[in-house]
Amino acid sequence: MARPRLDRPTNAELAILRVLWQRGSGTVREVHEAAARDEKVGYTTTLKLLQIMVEKGLAGRTEEGRLHRYWPRVSESDTQRRMVADLVERVFGGSTEGLVMKALSSKRATPDELERIRQLIDEAKSQQDGEEAR
């Protein structure tokens, strides 16, 4: 089986990144306790994942005495953007429409979400119109 690409975190790495994005940083114990609320993993598994994430450039580490403090080296927004772009290419053959149509037909959007989607569409149209006018 192929190894995951370095810029595409695994599900376990994403769970840890969510903790780090929320907290800003944390020791192995702090990250483990926060991540273990959702999924039962061992302390040594959390430690190993954090070490791998440092190697992959997903997290950074500093030493504070005997403790190691970890922090995210990638932003949540950039990670989401890369993963969505990859999903659009691999699953939907590059079709943004395919992704949006499947997302809207798979899970009911709230009225607020639909309004925000409409706003994003309007913004995208305005940007396109501006580029065409140049």
C-alpha cells in the first residue's frame, strides 16, 4: 500500500492537528488527553504520531525541560484547501461542480449555510467578471 503524501495528513494526524489548531500548542499528554476524548488511542501512539508529524513538517517541537511542546506548522485553512483540491481532482475529475452538487445532495444544508454558499457564488462571479473585463 502506498504511503500517504506528506501534505495530506492521515485521519489520526488530522485529529491531532485539530487539537493543536484549537489549543495553539500542547505537550504529548495534553494532546493525548484532548484527542482521546473522541477516539481511544494509547499515549505512545499519540507520541509516535507527533514524532512522525514533526518529520513530515505538519508539526513543530520545542523542549521545555523534560517536556516537549508541539504546535501546528500548517494552518487549518491551508490544510483544508489542499485536501479539498486533492479531493476535487481525484474523486470528481477536477469538477468543482461535481463536488458541490454531491455535497449538497448528501447532507442537508442549513438556511444560513445556503445563504453563505450563495454569497460565495456571487463573489466568485464578480471575480470572474472582473478578470474578463481586463
